[in-house]
Amino acid sequence: MRIGVFICHCGSNIAGTVDCASVAEQAAAFPDVVFSTDTLYACSEPGQDAIIEAIKEHRLTGVVVASCTPRMHEPTFRRAVERAGLNRYLFEMANIREHVSWIGKDMQANTNKSAELVRMAVAKLRLNTELKPKFFPVTKRVLVIGGGVAGIQAALDAADAGLEVVMVEREPSIGGKMAKLDKTFPTVDCSSCILGPRMVDVAQHPNITLHAASEVEAVSGYVGNFEVTIRKKSTCVDWSKCTGCGLCTEKCPAKKSYDRFNEGMGHTSAIVIPFPQAIPKKAGIEKEHCRLFRTGKCGVCAKICPTGAVDYAMRDQIVSVKVGGIVAATGYDLMDWTVYEEYGGGRYPDVITSLQYERLLSASGPTGGHVKRPSDGREPQSVVFIQCVGSRDCSVDRPYCSGFCCMYTAKQAILTKDHLPDSQSYVFYMDIRSPGKGYDEFTRRVQEEYRARYIRGRVSLVYPKGDKLMVRGADTLMGTQVEVEADLVVLAVGGEAARGAPHLAEKLRISYDAYGFFMEGHPKLKPVETNTAGVFLAGSCQGLKDIPSSVAQGSAAAAKVIGLLSRDMLESDPQIAQVNAGRCIGCGKCISVCPFKAIQETEARGLPKVEVIETVCQGCGVCNATCPQGAIQLSHFTDNQILAEVEALCRF
Amino acid sequence: MSVLKGQELRIIGFLCNWCSYGGADTAGIGRFVQPTDLRVVRVPCSGRINPLFIMKALLYGADGVLVSGCHPRDCHYAEGNFYARRRLEVIKALLPALGIDPRRFEYTWVSASEGRRWQHVVESFTMQIHDLGPARRLPDAPELDVLKMVAAE
Amino acid sequence: MSIQEELQAVIKEALPDVSCVIGWREGPEPLRAAPLFVRTPADADAFRSGYFAVNNPAVFLPEYKGGKVGVVVKGCDARSVGQLLAEGLIRREEVKVIGFPCNGVIDVDKVAVALAGACDPGEIQAAREEGDELVLTTPSGEIRLRKTAVTADKCGRCLFPNALDADVFVGDTLEPAVSADDYADVAAFEALSLEKRMDFWEQEMSRCVRCYACRNACPMCVCREHCVALSRDPRWLTQSDGVRDKMFFQIIHASHLAGRCTGCGECQRACPARIPVLLLKRALSRRVEDLFAYRAGVDVAGPPPLLSFALEEPKIKERDW
Amino acid sequence: MSEQKIVSRKFISLGYLPAWLEELALGRTVYVPRQEGRTVLYRPFVPGDLPEFSRRPAESAKHVLFPRSEGLFSFCRKGDPGAPDTRGLLLSESAEPGQAVIFGALSCDARGFFAFDPVYDGCGTKGIAKDVYYLKRRENTALIVKACKTPLSTCFCHWTGGGPASAQGADALATDLDGGILLQAVTKKGAALLESAKLSPATDDQEASARAAHEAAVKAMPSSPSLDGAPEALLGLFDNKAFWHAQSAGCLSCGACTYLCPTCYCFNLTDESNGIAGTRLRTWDTCMSALFTMEASGHNPRRDKAARLKNRVGHKFSYYPRIHDGRFSCCGCGRCIRSCPSSVDIRQIVLNALKENADV
């Protein structure tokens, strides 16, 4: 092999703590290296052109670039060497930025380490072979998990582009958190007026199949050809018959059931249509409240239903569907704020969450939009908002900012004044975070026009005094302690990853962070991709965000899926396992460990052997580590290639 | 060229591409300062790591070997680290039987988001190896001495 | 009828069904039986079982896959058969397993030690058992040795003297002498300093001639000619005579046997340089038993431990950094 | 013993043996049988340790002349960072082998080298292609064999033209006598070793005692069959698959027999390289391994162990003698039988072949 080595300075990112020229000089002595140089920015256009030129001039048959992490620019450089006529796998990277220059300042040690990493890369490259992708057909259908605003946006965009969309929503209706909101900031326009028509579009779009009250049970397969199993949970109502007339909900005797949609701010029946604009507008029985299921005696709804849709014996149904791409848009949930004993830990009925307050403000809410406090139904005169409840608080392991609370608190203060012109709002805050178009102006308006009193400081105690609540906190700007008498306390509870998010991530084989938020492919450059090909992210499941950002991500994820599925055939990654039939003894150990069932038995001249199903193999290499005689080798990560790297370190 | 005499020991890391290599990158992006001994071999999955790679390294010149993969249940390939966990745990038992200090090999799980944790792992393991000092090596065949050469004068 | 005669009869009975029955016959040396391949009833008369029948006949079984073959097994041999079956390397319907109770077998190396230079064990002209004693005829007269001094170590820790899963079992079952394998040999070795342990291997492995008798005598080593010991792709080893490469091959062997080794000790017995290579495998077997409560060739229901996993591993304590 | 002319004779009392070996070890490597672990091998003499004569060595002494692995030469690319594209190659020969003595080898070990000599002296090329590596060591090594007294059950040196006290292929013969060892040199090289003040002149009586011991040793051997027809018999069975299948049933295809054999001289060549520097190794090879005849195409003319065992026996008792004046390339040491994990008995195979061929 004729190898060229390029040591990138990355401006001063690498050259600041690595003597790049020295590394290049040392590399010139490595096996098969015929050309070695250092370069200012290897990834820049002139940098890439220099590589291409060197390939031609020095008849290079392999290239090593020592620069940043291969997770960043490997594809870039592979394309570059390809442009020069080399196979893209005759290329290796040495990571001398993230793994060297950025983690230490010792120039001598860094330079030495960089040279060793280059020697490892050279040693491996000498054993690289040309690999060529195979092509396989794709299923032009996309699965959207979650029917909140991000999922709805992704589904509609993909459907409009002609893709079939399967939407799975855990709740009986789509709409997500946004459907529960009264108004939205900073325009203070009606949430359901914006979202409602989009929800109807989902229901009516010919390309969209909606599975509400359903969950993803299992995902197998790979990009372009996922096999998804969906569990449609029993609602005890046959939705093909239910017309959504609501007669059952009127006649249901269990009128005191917990109202999930209204966050417990009101009561509802045990057979319920979540809210008037629900999509699908179908009734379902909440078994834990239903008299028939609790006492065995009732059955009113079945008797009353004009279409005979009620079926108490209904079971969960399992549906399988093949899709080419997946968008995860599972949103968020509120953190459990009752860990805050100082706010009453849930014991005071007039300390409520911001989302509960949205329901009290909403015209479609349990109070018809009249703000009444839960304890006695009185209109509150003094409303205290406490921000950062479960955000930016290491003591409850929620160090991150939820991002949207400052804005919705301002909105709620405005709405409070609109509803109750004589009321006074107080907002305890840490910082006002309002970067967004028209956002900061909005937070000013609430203070200047609506006269909400903003107090910079945390609340140390909420305690009852008569029928009021006393809110004690610090005013850090004044340097004093303050106590505010409140009729109602609204907690701006922060968000956290949706319940069960890590579990879904495991099914999708995507990463998630310590808080359960899904990991994007790259924080800057791949915000909606994941490291699993064909799986994309939209909305708050990736990290908390407000409605416009969620909608933007929904569209972005849709664009990615549309791009992916616009092709009839996909390229398979050739870094897959290959069987050397001459060495295979057909013992089948690889078959039993393959996580993808990508290896099958076969026969050659009457002897048992195995073969790899190339489009199914994902290239993990478990088989390779299992085969005692090394008859199955993971291309690009063969035993010899890894051993060469080890030897490159150990022999010297 | 070799490890820096008197300063570094030979430590080899086998990292899965999706989690731990990413975690090491994250540590780099965060400029989390680490000792310079470690050299990383990137593999797609901890399940790809044949325990014999570890033994090979320890027998042929490494003073310490560190393996890191995705946390169990988070494997990019669903199951690779489950196999790895068993195999790595079992191979550990070979070290005392060979007269190699078992502390020269450790495996752990670091996700792509855990830059701080990666820094901690590298610091702790490097310190552990420095506490143990250079490893004794079984002699290689004298006829292979030439393999230590990097170039003729 | 002695057990040997009973076995001869059983072998003859089995013959029409199988292409051959594998057992033992007298070997060229009095202390060492050789494998016997009974193809005709007359061949069965040469069959010998007992103290000198050390070889593990299970090693031959994979060669006969595809046809039906009979095999006479001791308890330890039967574990190898069980493990081969569990891994699908042979098929149950293709093997007729004939078992018998085993009282232990000889370790010729221990005889050499017991003789204490009185003669070369190769000079022994005849050997017979008399109660607890072994009577040897040598050029310088008869020598009597206590059998307990020259019985193989593996017999002292044998939990399965009666062949498991035999189609035919001849004789009365024996109670095992011990109730558990305490791996005292491994513990004793690991009680030495690290330095001493490595000294030991450096010395022992320097005798290795790379003949691979250890590998080929191992009933679980089924790669045979495809073994990585000699291959260049993958290339784990150089072909040099270095202790390091020779040690590494033993590591390869032990690691490939992790969770599979039945402890028959054939690797060690086959070694012409008398290197105690079983020790490494037993270190791993102990670990596998501790972690997964798995003994190869015995607990064979379900996949072998290293070809499977559990979501939660109750016995594995991962490093908490 | 009788067939060779004695050049000089000496006696050494046992008490002086260590001192004499130490003297020999000045400027030479002296190999003696030594106990290691649970076996006896030919290892360099360590002052203070007596050679181990109570058990016969498990291995032959061939590794002294024919190392298990030897670097034939090494190579290294020249370092020229300025012009890496035009780097030259530097070759270096391996070092000259030093002087060596093997003391206490068996007669069969010495005769084993007879099988090596013509092969490495270029017999196949009419003397043109001589193997300098082997010949140099052969020249630099002196062999003192020690007469056996009693045979092992696996011994059959007398079947192949040898005997327990033969000095063929050796430089001197040592015989245990009361209180000491009689040393009889049969070559000049041997005589030179006996020029030592540690040795005393031997007497005719001592020589007579030795002769008696040799005769007794010969008498102790069981009678030997005639192997005259063996080359033809084995050739006649070349295509008899059933015969070889039966003979090889117990064979495990390992290399213990060939690696312990004093006459097996086959080797393999491999380059071990780091890409810049490397060495060409010559290592023992064994015809019992499937890889021995594996061709680059993947085709293997000796696919099963029957074919491979046929080669081992055939080579020693048929193919080799047919081009080397009828001399077997087997010295009857019996190590292949003794160390075979399956006790495969080459004597029995040859006898079976003679019988099978006679029956046909």
C-alpha cells in the first residue's frame, strides 16, 4: 500500500498543544507511508483538495487523516478520497483533537500520543480492503410515535409529501400537552384554535393511519425496513362502531371519576371522551373508575349505546406494520413536584401546577374558563407563581432549564389579569429566560402593563394561614425576605422525559441521557437524527422546547424521513460480517448470538456452513468475537485489523 | 517512540463507537483534562471485543487495558454489551491464574453524554495502573527482537 | 461377570446398530490403554475398561457425525459427550452412549514420581491391580505402589463417577467421593505471589514444542485444522518459539473453553512436555460456576453461559467508578 | 559398537563428571538430559546440577541442530523521512551458531541425524543446495551418546539397524561402569573432547566390562522382526483407504510424534514483520497437520488424518529408504509411541502393513 498521512492543525485547536509537523515527520517512517504532511484545516475545501492532489501525485492507495473525531468528519474525508478515485474504506482517521489536544496541555506527551495514534491508524489501514455497499429496497412508510404538536407536524408534512404515515399515540386522543393549554405565548392566541384543525387534518388525511390508545410494543429490523409491533390497548369500546355521540358519558353513574385530561381539576365519567375536540372522538372506559369493573354491577353504558359499541370483554390488540423510517415525538411529562415539601408536597389544594392552571383558565376546562380556586371555588385575588420548580435544581437532580416556564408563567399572569381584573399576580423567579422572537417584550408587558410583581428569589416556604396561603421567599434584588399572602399558588413545574422514554429508546436502539431525553446524532449538525439510521427525533423527547421549536423539529424530522424514503433503494453499510467458508465448521455459535438473526445455516460441498444475510447484518461484530476459529470476520474491524492496532502499540 | 519514559505507562482502551467513544469525544469537547497514557482502539460494539484482544494486549506489552461500552440495555446493537459483560467478567478470572494483577484490566459503561464520567474513568484507571507500575512481560522469542525496530540506520 | 465382560457383551449387542463402538484396548505400554474401535464382534474381545483406560473417547465423536456410533464412557467422558450434545456438535440420535461406574484412573506422571528414580516408567513390563495397590513388573523386580498415590487428580474431585445420560449403564452406580469441587488446586496456585505464578508459567511454557496435542486431545476443540493457532488470517500468533506466543496459545485454548471445559484433563495428559495446562481452564470453570451456576457437560439445559446473557446479572458486580 | 573404530578412550569417575562438564561448557553450550517439571529434556547444563539419567528424555536432541524456530535473516526498511517513497531495504544474516556438545544423548538420537544429513547436504540437488544453517550446527556440535542398559517397552532401535549401545552418528560413546563412566571416542571431534585432565586413562578391563554391558543391553531387547519388505508393502498399500482408515482411527492429528522424533526434519517458513522490520523464521512443521499440504487454492491433497498418517509411516519406511540406500528414516526410539496421547504404535502399523500386503 502507498499511504499518505495528513496531520491537521485544526487552526490552533490541535496545533496549540500538538507539534503537528513533528507528528507528520514521525509518520513518514511508518510502514507503507510514502507521503506525510501537516495541514491547517484538513476538512476545509483547500484541505480536501490537497488530499485529493496528493493521492494523484503520489499515487496513494490509502489515506490517514489525523484530526478530529471520526464521528465528526469521517464521512467528509471518505467522500474526499472517493472523489480522488479511492475506495472510501481505504481511509482511516486518528482522533488527535477530542482524544488528545483538547484534554491536555503537555505538548510533548500530546505529540507523542498523536504519533502513536497515527501509527495505529496506519497499521490498521494497511489491512483495509475496498468495500462496496449493497442496495436494498425500502418501505415507503413512516412511523410517528406520539401525537403531540411535534408528531402531528411531522406526520402531516410526511403525509403531504406522499408518504404513508402510521401514528401511534399512547393517550386516547392526539393533541399532547398543547391540547391542554388555554392560550399560547407570546401571541396569546387560543391553543386549541391553532392545534384543533391540525388534529382534524391528521384524522382526515388519506395517508395517515392513527392508532390512539396504543403503544409501540417492539421494533425490529433496520433502516428502510423496520418491523413494528403496536399494542392497541383495550378501551372497552369498539371504535369502529362508536360515533362519539357522548350519550354514554352522560348516563355513566361514576361521575366522580378522576379527569386526566383536566389534570384532576374536575371530575368526569368512567366512560369518557377526553375532551370535546378529541381526535379520534371516541369514548373509552377507564377501568379503575368503572363500576362494572369495580363492583361487577352496572353496564349502563352498554345498554344506552345506540350502536352497541361497548364491549367489556374487549382485549388488547396487536398490530404489525412495516415502516422505512421512524420519528420519535414522545414529548415530556411534568416532574413530580411533590418532592418539594416546602411547597406543601401536594397537601394544599390551592397549590397547583401550571398545567392545572391552564385547565382552570381554559374555556373548555372544568370551570368553563372561570378561575376558581380548587379548595372553595372562590375567585383568587392574589395569585403567586413560583418558577423553576424542578428546573435548574441540583438538589432534585434536575440541573437543566426547562426552557418554557418563564414564558408560560408570564402568559398565565397576563391571563389571570384578563380573567380577574382586580387580581394581583406575584412571580418568584431566578432569572427571566426569554430568548425568542417577541419573547422578552412579552415578559416586559406582563410587568409593565399587567402589573404583575416579579420578585427575584426562591420561595423557601408555603404554609396555610386561615383560608389563605402564605408564601415566604427571598427578594434577592432588595436583599430582604418577603411574605406574600396568596389565594392561589401556581407552580411552574419543569418538564422531564416522558414516562417510559428510556424503555422506548431501548426498543428503538437509540441513546438517551441521564434524564431520559433521547440523544441526537450531533448536538449541532444532527439535531433531529439519532445514531440509529432511520430513527429521527422531534419535539421535547430530545430536550424540552416550546411549541414553535417543536413544530420546527417536527418538520425537520419529516424532511429527513422524506429524504430517506425518497429513494427506492438504500445503500447498505458494507461494514458487515463476512464468512470465510473455508474456515467455517458450521458449529452455529454465531447464529445463536446474532442480535439481528442475520446469520443462517447453509451448506457447501455437503458440509455445514453459515452465511450472513447482508442487508440484515448491522455490523456489531458479536459473531466475530464468538467464532473460535475466526471464520466470520467483521469487515473493516477484522481480528487482524484490531490486532494490528494492538501490536502497533505493544511491540514498541 | 513509545510511551513517555517515566511519565506514561502503556494503557490501551477498547471503546464501542456509539457510546463510550462518543463519551470520550464529549469529554474532549468539554475540555475535561485527562492523563495522556490511554490509547483508544475504536470498535463498533463492546460485543465485538474478543476477550483475547485484552489478553493479547496484556501479554504483549500493555500495562493496563480498559474496556468501555454502552450501558446495559442501551446497546446500539441491542444485545452486544450483554454478551460483552459475561465474557469480560469471565476472562478476568484468567489474570490471577497467569500471575497478572487483575487490576490491570477493567471494564465499565460510559454513554455518549457522560463526558465527565469518562474523564473520571480515565483518571481513576490511569492512577490505578500507575500505582501498579509497569507490568512484567513474559519473554518473547529472541528471533523476534527485530520487530521492535522502526527503521534501520 | 466383571464389568469389563458385561461391557464387552453390551458392545457386541450394540454393534448391528452402529458403525463402530469406541472404547479402550491394551496399549503398547502396560500403564496406558489405547483407543479401541470395535467394528466386528471379535474386536470387542480386546476391549478393556478400568484403571488404565484414561483416554477420553468423546474426542472422536465429531468425526463420526452423520452416522451412528457407539461410545463407552466414564463419568468424565460422559460430561464431554453431554457438552458436545448441548452445543449441537454431535446429535443425540447418532450416538449410543454406554456408561459404567468408574473408580478412578491412573496418572502415569504420578507413577514416575512415585518410582522416585527406581526405574523409567517406560521400563515397566507389566502392571496389575491388587486391591488398593498397583503391582508393577520392572527390570529390577516387582514394585508395589498405593493406588491413591498414582490416581489422577481429577478423580479425587469427581462428582460424576457414573456416566450421565447413558443409553445403557452397566454395573451399580457409585457414590461420588466428594460433594463439591472446591477448586483447591486453583486456590493453592493463586495463593502464590503474582511473581511466582508468572515465573511458573515462564518455566513451564518454555518446554512447549507447539505440537498442539493439548488442543487435539481436547474433546471440545472442534475447530481442529481451522484453529487460529496456525492461521495467518486471523493471525493471533507468530510461529516463533517464544514463551509469550506459547503462553498465549494456552490463553486462547482456555478462553475458547470458558463455560465449555468439562475438566477431563486430556489436554494436560496429552502434553509431551507435561505442562499443567488444565489449571488455566479450571480457573475459568470456577468463575463460570460462581457466576452462572453452570458446570459444562452437566447443566446443559439451555444455551452455554457465554452464548447467552441475562438482562440483570445478579452475580456480576460491575466496576463502580 | 563393534562396527566403529575407537580413536581414544578415557575413564571418568562420577565425582569428576560435574567438573568435566563445567570445563566443556567453557566456550560451548553443553546440553544434557535434565529433569524439568515432570519430564526429562535436553537442556543446557547448569553447573551444580547433575544430568538426569534415571529416565530417558521425552524429546530427541534434534533441536540442538535444528531449532524449533530460527531466524534465517532479518530485514528492515531504511529510515529516510525526507524521501519515504524511496526507502531501501537492509538485510542482516542471523548470527553464526556457537560450539555445542550434547552429553548423554541416546544412541537413537545420534542415529536420528543420519536422516537429516543427506537431506540438508543437498542430496536432492546433487549437493548444490546445501542448508548452511543445519550443516554449520552439525559441524559445531559434538555428540556423546550414553549406552542404554534396559529397553523401554516402546524401544525398537534394533529393528531399524541400531542398537542400545551404538555409536553411529556420534562422536563418543559413554558407558556406565562401577563408580564412573567409560568414554570411547569414535571421531577426532570426540577425541578432542576427551583431552582433559579431569579424565583418567581407561583400562582394557574397563573396556571389557563396557563390552559386556553392551552385549547385555542388546540381549535385553526383544527379538526383532524383519522389515525387509516394508518399503514395497507400504507402497503397495498406498491406495488402500480402508487400511489407513483403520490404522489412523485413534490418531488425533497432533504433532507430538513428529516434534519428538529424532528424524523428522520438515519445516515451515514464515515472515514475521511489523511492516518496517521483520524476520524470516524457519519453524518445525508436521505432516500430521492438515495445513502441511494445504495449497493456496484451498485444495488439500491430504484431506484426512488417514492420508497424513500414511505419509508419516510411508515416508519413514518406504519413500525415504527408496532414495537413501534403503535406510529407514526412523531410528526406533519409540518416542512417537510413548508420547502419543492415543498410543498410536508405528511398529504395529508397519507390521500390519507387511501382513496386509502378504495377505493380498
